[in-house]
Amino acid sequence: MEHGLSTNKAISTFQYLINPVFHKLSGCHCNRNIIRIIKKSEIELTKVERHMSGIINLIWAKPVK
């Protein structure tokens, strides 16, 4: 499970606006596109479920052989 950038345009715009404060308070970036980051890595996505306007991602993955 991972949090990231919403698939809803209004929410994702808000995430970009609040990210500097959110990062200072939590140490996390709320505006990262987690799915794109994983696709660029050496991990193969096998299943993805998105919840809460795409902010919460349930991800099943395995190493690329």
C-alpha cells in the first residue's frame, strides 16, 4: 500500500500546492506518481487497485527477471 498523486485533477492540483508544507510536517511527498515511478524501476506491476480518488494505491509487484 502506498499513497501518491490523485487521479482527480482538482485533488492533484491541491496536492502540488500543499506538498512543501506536507513534506516538512510528515517527511513524505504527497504529489509523487507512484505508479509511474514503479514502472520506471526494475519492478513489474502485477495488479493495482486505486482508492480515495487514486491517492491510495494497493500494489502487487515482483522483481523483473
